[in-house]
Amino acid sequence: LLPPSSLLLLLLLSLLLLLLALLLPAAVGLAVVSSVVVSGLPVGSPASFALLGTDLAQPGGVQCSYAAASGMFLAAGTVNSATGAECNVPSAAGAGSYTLTLLYGNVAASNYFEPVVVVLYGPSAFSLVGLYPAGGPAGGGTTVTLTGAGFADFGAGQLCCSFAGAHCSSAATLLAVDEADPTTTRLSCVLPSGAAGSSTAVEITLNGAVPSAPLSSSGLQFAHYAAPTVTSFTPDSGDASGGFVITLTGSGFDGLMLLLGGGATEHVRLKIGESIGTVAPSFLSATVAIFTAPDGAAGAPSIVAIALNGQDFEAASDGGGGVPTFSFTGYHPPKLTSAAFSNDLGTLVLSFDAQPTDRASMAGVASCARLLSADSVAALVGASNINDTKVSTRPTC
């Protein structure tokens, strides 16, 4: 038998455990929040954040905690199933990033090792300032690149382009940030068809699936032009190194220029086979376009095409169902397709296009100075070692 003092201690411990059980909420089983379907919404949005997880259907009610450095906000929550729950947006929360947590009483559901972070943003959080190209064929299908600030992808179907005031007309793709301009964000989307000579207002939204989400207010317009036709060109053959003059005749070559002004001609491009010219025509009218030809590859006849916006090419046709072609002869300058160091870092491996060539004596391994500029060799070898006979021929190419 236990002494009276031990019995008293056990009795007190039992009473303490009973009191704790009455005062503390029940433990939240194994409720785990694993992800959020849409990770960003407008400030004060009537929409809610949908959470996914396991064992979310626990006894009692649920609340949602939004925690940030500025403070914590509570909002109503709803458990829809064992694997899904929703959290309303707290009306008092401002723009910013928040850690979102499900609360069962005062006990938080688990988030594994990664907290669920959501974003609330205001109308000024993003802006649209430019689009390229500024026009395309009336038949539609032009992929445009939009530039601005604050573009973000909050989930599938959210980042959208808006055309002619519709909230979400075309799903957009967020593009990588240009390292040369890290403050500018970019996205792309596909334009619909439109009547030739008309224009379509283009805006974006970060929440295409939320009708109340704000649109940008750039005022940008995309012009629709009648597709040009190329009926003939001269000459119909030329040296593969390019640089010669080629004249196209047809109609509608000034379609984009008429809508956007003379500056639109800078984007007009010639394509012969797979080679796209890099300069605008030296002369352009409704029926004539004069270009400097790009280089090309000898062999099979090449299709000739023109793009008024630099990317939507229309191939030549003689009007009777025939397709006039162009033939390159000779060799073009070697085209560098890749550059990488060998595993031992002693050789710079340069890969060129597959065209047979008699130029540059490129077979075998030799000093990089035979193929690269002096500045490139200096960068590879090190300026301080450029005259050192022990290293001046390294790395090899």
C-alpha cells in the first residue's frame, strides 16, 4: 500500500489533469494543410482562398489566421470535406504577404514543413505599359508579349489577358525576367481575330477566375490588319551568304503602317526558308517591299514570306495555287549554335550549324584565337596571361 502522502499526491495530479482537459481545447487529430489553390487575391475580395490537405474535417468550428509582420487577422473559414477548406479574406487586412493557418479553436492545423503563404494586393500592385507586336493579321492567333510591373502567377487560370473589356479572354504565360531589366515583368498571350482596320483594347488581370478582381488600365490597343499577299519576287536565286537586294511585289504591305503610322515599318521582316532577316525594308509601299536578303542554306528551294509585325509570316503565292520559291547557292558564313567547355576545362567546344563549309579551316582543335576575337580570347585566358607563351594558346577550340 502507498503511504497517505503518495495517495494525496496522486489525487491532486488527477484533479489537475481533469482541470486541464476541461480548460484546453481538444487536440486537432492529424489535420494537415498541404497547399493553396490560388495564392493571391485582391484586398477585400469576396472570393476565398481554397486550401487542400488531409483530415481537415475536425470537431468544432474553424477560423483562418492571416499572420504578417504588421499583425494577425482572423477571418471565417469553412471545411468542405476531409481534403478541402476555404478561408475568407479578412476585411481589415491590407496589401502584403501572409502566412495562412487553419485554427480549430486555438489549435493550428499542421503545414508539414512549409507554411502556406498567400498574397493580398491592391489595384496599384501591377501595371501594364507595353505590348509587342502592336498589331497582327485579322485572322487572329498572334502571340503578344506584354510588359509592365507586378505581374504574378497566383495559380492555374488566374493570370489572364483581357480583350475589349472582357474579364479573362486568354490565359497568359508569365515569362522569365530579363536580367538586364529586372524591374520589368513580362507575360505572353494569344490575340483573337478582329475586323481588318479595327483595334482591340488589351489589359490584364492577376485573377482571371475572380470576376471582381481589378484589370489594368493601360489604354493599350492591338491593331488588326488584312494579311498581305506576295505574288512574286526578284531575283529567285542568290548567294547563300546573303546581302543582296530582293524585291517583293504583292498587296497589303502597308497594312500595319496605315493603322499605326510610319514607325510600324521597322518591324516588317523578310523570311526565306528558315532564315529571317534582321533589318526592315529599305523601301515599302502597298505593293512593293525591297529588302536586303539574309543568308541561307543551299539545297531545297525555299519559301519566301513577309511579316508586317515581325512574326506572323505570309508566304508567297502566285494566285493560281502555285508557290514560287527561292534557291540559295554556295555557302553561308558558319553559324555558331552553342559553346561549352569540355569536362577538363581545357577546350572550349564550339558547335556550328550542319551546313557543309569550306570556310574558316574549322576541322580539328586549334587555338581559340583562330575563331574568336582578341577580346574573347583575353576573357577566356585572362588579360594578365595573354602574352604568356605557356597559356596563350589555351583554351583550345
